[in-house]
Amino acid sequence: MDALMEFPSSNVEDQAAGLRRLFAQRGVRVLPVLVPEPRCETRAVWLTKLAEGFARHGTRTLVVDAARVQIAAAIGLRARYDLAHAQRGECAAAAVLLDAAPGLAVLPAARAFEQALRARTPLPQLLGAALAARRGFDLVLLLIQAAFAPLAPGGDVLVPVQPTRNDVAAVLGEIRHANELADNLEFRLLFLGIEEAAAYTLSQRMAASAALWSTAPVSFGGAALVARDLARVVRTAGTWDLAQLKTESVG
């Protein structure tokens, strides 16, 4: 059954109206980020800095935390609700949305994405429900885990990597899992806390390892030794145009 049809009747019209407003907004972009070991506090801080970087560059950014990265907590906010609560009519959609800074908001959505995966809800429809709470975002920074790869329509996915043996292994494992579930993704490695030259060498080694069990492209997506270096990533990040994504159910 369509996920919107599961909402209480009082919310169906509101959600449908939100979708119409969303698709009327040309230029809404989506940057998917595949997150291994989401409860890593260091990675959460880096991803927060990435989101803040977009906002500082004038891109009104909505962070959809479908990976339980706890971005809200990293910013000092308390998340009481998940998007799923609004979908079930247990709270207003606006109550899920957390204002983090000028031009930046956070939306916890792990439960909603789990429900969407079971219901085979198309990603545009799911993100339409997320955006129905407020108009005016330019970018959705979508934090996901490999389990949600079937929801993705294909294309570039940014993958943050910390230069440790355990993290490299975790990233390769997450890429492998995602590729097993969806074979239409391309993975761009974003290295955190390492100089670019060393990061590029490491990316080549990781790509060679991935090539042993996958045909999915794995490539160098940038490096940031310190947070301010993320500005380069902000300027060059590849995104999807949400209005152009297909709306058929996944799977």
C-alpha cells in the first residue's frame, strides 16, 4: 500500500498538498551520503560541519537523518520525534523539523525510511513528506545506511571515510552491502582528517579492493584535513534533481 494511504485521513490532503508544492519547486537537490557505523561521534561532527558549510554558502539545507547519525544531538538539539510520527498523525510535521542555524534544519527520519522500505515507497514521495513541513529548501542532505540503497534511484553517493583501519573496513563493508541491494549506485569517497595526497592514494587502494567483488564505480570524492577544507566539497558535490526522479515504487 502507498505510504501516504497509511496516514490518518486528516493528514492525507496535507501531505498531498506538500508533494504538489515540492514538485513545483524546481531546483531542489538531493545529496545522498552513505554512512557506515552511524553512531561514531567524530563522523557526526564532520557531517554537521558539512551541512553547516552548505548553509554558509547560501544553500538552504535540510539534513534528513535516516541513518541515526544523531546529527541533532551533535548540534545540541533534542530530537523528540521521527518523520514516522508525523506520518502516523502522532504529531504535526513541523514538530519533527529542528532549526539548527540560519538556512539549516534537521529532520530525524530513520523510522520513516524503514517503513518506506517495507512499503516500497518511492524516494521522491518520501522526501516530499519530509519537505511538506516547510518550503524553501535548496538541498536535502540525505544520510542513509546500506539497507536503504533500494530506495535510491541511482547515481552518485558520497561516502565519508576516516583514515583508520577499522573505518576503512567498515566503509568497504557498507559499500558492498549497498551494492548487493542496488547495482545502480556510484560511490565517491570523502576522506576526513587526512591530507589530499594521502587520501587519494588510500582511495585507489580502496577502489582496487572494491573491484574484487563489485563492478560499482568507487572513486575519490575529496579530502578535508580540517573542517574548513569541506568548502571545496560543498562547491563540487554532485547532487540529484529531486523533481526529475522517477516516482515508481522501488523493488
